[in-house]
Amino acid sequence: MKRTSRDIRTANRYEVLRQIIAESPTSRQELAAATGLSLATVATLVGELLDLRMITEVGFEDSAGGRPRGLVAVNASGGALIGVDIAETYVHVELFDLALNVLARADEDMRPGESRPEQVVGHVAAAVGSVVAQAGVEAARVLGVGVSVPGQVDRDSGVAEYAPNWDWHDVPLLDLLAEHIAYPLYLDNPLRACAVAELWFGAARGRGDAVVVNLGTGVGAGLALGGGLHRGVSNSAGEWGHTTLVLDGRPCHCGNHGCVETYVGAPGIMRNLSELDPGSPLLHPQDQTATIDALARAVAGQDPVALKVVQDTARYLGAGIADLINLLNPEVVVLSSWVAARLGEPLLDEVRRAVARHALRRPLAATEIVLSPVPTDPVSLGAATFALEGALRSVGQRTVRRPRAGSRTAPPT
């Protein structure tokens, strides 16, 4: 799809604000050098961000032999952003200021069988209400709510088209949420959320090509190619978790057999454990989080069964990541989401060894494999960034669409 001049201007606006968030305070000259944009373009974009109260003037610095340079910084109190991470077993919501500091968190557990759309919406509405109350922010300061939901989504219509783990088909999620939440709403999935979090604040910032591997209950790969998020023609790029790893292998929720997800997602890791040691005390059959936590503690204690489970999981994961490296030749592969965070360095070390056995030497030599450095929940942070990007896209439009109570603001295309 050909990018319009407005698309390019919006991308430049993202890049300038990203750099200001990373380097506050900074000058227009430093921004031009860091982004490769002309000083005139940077000055115009900085003016727009000042008008939006997203940044503020914070004084001057001396320049060598010239006039003092004006400095700008993020105006942290200029607005609030909410990120919603809907996962198969929980809803996690965080409220951020404009410097993307977490001001409030709320969690809602979802038990097995609590996955009907109206039940999920109830959990989200309760958690969003909780973070707004905790942070004490005025409704007018909330720029938007980004919502991440597993599976395939139509971000323009706000529809969760297909969530295989819940058997959701064409659920009008944002319309349902808008009955309870009166802020602008933006929908996408955790693959895109994790990738956006890394692009703005993590290991992919400043990288042209990056793959963010999302390891949770489900598995996928967020793709940042050519410096921007790669969505594919129907916003479906990154469904790497549903590529075939083992012919005629384990059955998957998607209807196929042998998918990557069935070997390296949380339920797959539980199966790896149960096949190795059916009576293992580490196994909590109805509780993914408890099992992965127990596994992580046992690995730290050098338990041989736990070490073998992580090694076996990394063998599968490494083969799949090697495919991504051979195919996409990225600068960095980031292991993200809650399973990667809990298993940490022991998993990373085994994955690096496994990838080295399968990836071609030349692309592997150019690729770094790291754990996500994002200090908070990357899905919530990425979802909040959808709302931030939505606010930035609205610059220059005649009206910024703010919803009435009970209505929904669809994300601009």
C-alpha cells in the first residue's frame, strides 16, 4: 500500500515524540540529528506537539558559538493513557502518564469458562474504572484506551474476528466496551502491542528490522520491518504460532496439528512437563501461571526435571526462531510476554544455543536475541501506545473525535 504524505507526516510525528520520550530534555537540533529529519520539519512537528500539550519548553542550553538552544521535554501530566491486556486467563490494565510512567494498575482473574464476550467486557470495564479512580485523573485528561485481545482483529471496525482459544468469531468488542467506557477506544492484538512497545521504548527502538516473539498462553511474532510495524494486508501478519513445526504433531485450537504454539505456549510447556514427569509436583494442571512460576523457581534451584523441560521447550522455540531469522533477516529478536519474563535468562541461553543449530550463519551473525527490557507489562504498554498514536494521528484533522458515553471512536486508518 502506497504511503500518503499524511502517513509520512504521522510517522515523523511518532519518531520525534519517541526521541523526546527517550532523551528528555532535548533540543530541536538534537532531534534533527537523531531522526534524520530536517531542522525545519522538526521545528514544525515540535510546534504541533507543544500545541497538543504533549511536550513543554523547559529552558535553554548553551551552544558552541551560537544562540542558546531551546529545550523541550515530555509533559508527563499533559494527559493519561490506558492500556488493556486481555489474556486467556486474566485482564491486566495499566494507566500511564505521557512519559509512559505507570500511575495505576488493576487485575481481574478470568477462570476457565469465563470467556463469553460479556464476561470479558465486564472485567475490562471494572479494571479501567479502577485505574482511573486509583490515579485520580479527570476524564478529560484520558486521551484513550488501547485494548489488546488475542487472535485476529479488525482494528478499524473494532471487531475481534477470531480468537481460537475462546472460539470467538466476529465479536464487536469495541462496541460492547463502549457501552461501559466513554473514552476513545483502539483495538489490536498482543503481537502488535508487544512490537509497538519495543519500537517505542524497548529493544527495537532505533532498529530498522525486528521480530518480537510473544510467549504467553498463545504465541506469535510481532514484526517491525523497515522501521515500522508490519501488519499485512488484513492485519494478520505474525501468526507464526500457527505455522507447522511438527508434521502430524499435537492438535491445536486453530484446527491444525503441530503448530509452534502447541510446543512453546504455556499449555505446550505444561504438556512438555507432563510427558517428561507425569506426577511432577511442579505441574498445576488447571493453572498455567502457577506451573510456569513453579518451573522458574525449580530451574533457579537446578532441578533436573525443570532444566530438561526448559531445554526441550527451547529446542522447539529455537527451531521456530531460526526460521524467522532465515526468512526476515532481522537486527534483533526479542523474547517478550509473561512466559519469557518468568523463565528469563535460562530460557534465553537455551534458545540461543538452539537457534545456532538451525539458523543460517550469515543472517544469524547479524541478529541479536534478547529478553524484552520493557520494565512493565509490554502488552499493556503497547496497548496504551495505540491510544497515544491515535491521538497523534488526529493532529491536523478538523475535529478530534471524542466519543459520547456509550459510543465508540474507531481508530483512524
